[in-house]
Amino acid sequence: MHGSPHIVGDVMTHTVVAIGREALFKDIVEVMEQWKVSAVPVLEGDGRVIGVVSEADLLPKEEFRDSDPDRCTQRRRLSDLAKAGAVTAEELMSSPAVTVHSGATLAQAARIMAQRGVKRLPVVNGLGVLDGIVSRADLLKVFLRADEELAEEIRREVVACLFPAPVEPIRVDVRDGVVTLTGRVRDTSLVPVAARLVRSVEGVVDVECHLFGASAPSEPQ
């Protein structure tokens, strides 16, 4: 399916603001405000990602500013309390960083974000050097693809390959990302395969499959 932007490299942001391990708390806040981001990667001198500082890493300083947590809270939130007293990026960052490679599929990136509870991922090369960043919003860009663009890809990459000689021409309609397949085919065992392949096309919201065998389904009595 060559028409789909399958990989992270197709949608990631290449220009990324980053900080060094010695960056100070206030400077980090100013960088986030200036660039309107909620997290920044922390880099070694050669550009290798060693961690990420997010808003969640910064908030404990405000949360525990005037509080005196009890012993139970101290044990339960030891990491947050340490960050409340942190001054530099090295003390604040979550490490090792949760990253992704530019060749990863969008589905893989989305799965990592969901499992690790993060909103964006630094994109790194094989040496761990920063290439870009991908956010939840970047992954959703595929749903902006035009309906006719989706229909053309499905006709070319799914219908033409699975059903080269249908009983009757197969109609592919797409409206607001929802795909409807209509027609008759010789091998109905391929219908579930077609539905699965169409659903895997980047930008498809849902699939309605009305593909039947050579004989139309009988009307209920």
C-alpha cells in the first residue's frame, strides 16, 4: 500500500527544540512556553537523547511548594519529591527516554504512546541521535486524507489485487473516511481479508463490506 504514509518519518516534525543536561529549571519552563510544547528531549553533546523533561516532571515543584507530606506520601511519591527539589534537566528528566525510530509504523508509535502514557516521542536514528519528534497530533494527520485519495488507493491496492475478475465491478465509496465496498465476487473467503486490508489503510475510519458471492443473497420470506 504505497500511497499510505505508513511510517513515523512521514509525519514527524523535523525541527525540534531540545536542551542539555545542565539546563536550569526556569530556562526549561521558558523554552516550553516559547515553543508551545509540553515536553523537551535532553541531549548529550553529540545529539544523543538521554531523557525527556515534561510538564509532569516540573509540576512537583509547585505541588510540594508549601506542603509537608506525611511519611506514607513520602514513600509513595519518592520520585516526585526528588523532582520537587530538582534544579537541572539531569535531575528532572525521565530517563531512559521513551523513543521511536523514524521507520516505525504509525500503529507502533501509537501503541508506544498508549502503553507508556506519553503525548509525544523523540524520533532517533540507530545511534540514538535525535532526528525529530512525533506527537499524537502528527499521528492523526492521516485522517485528513481526502476521501477520493483513499478510494483510489483501495481500488488499486486492495480491490484490484484480491478481486482481479469479480462477477460484477466492485464499487468503492468513501465518505468522511468511512469506506463502503459493494459488489459480487467469485471467492467470498477473501471478503474478510478485503475488510481487514481496507481497515489498515492509513486514514480509514471504518469499513462497511457488502460483498457477496455470485448469487445475490436470498430475500427473507
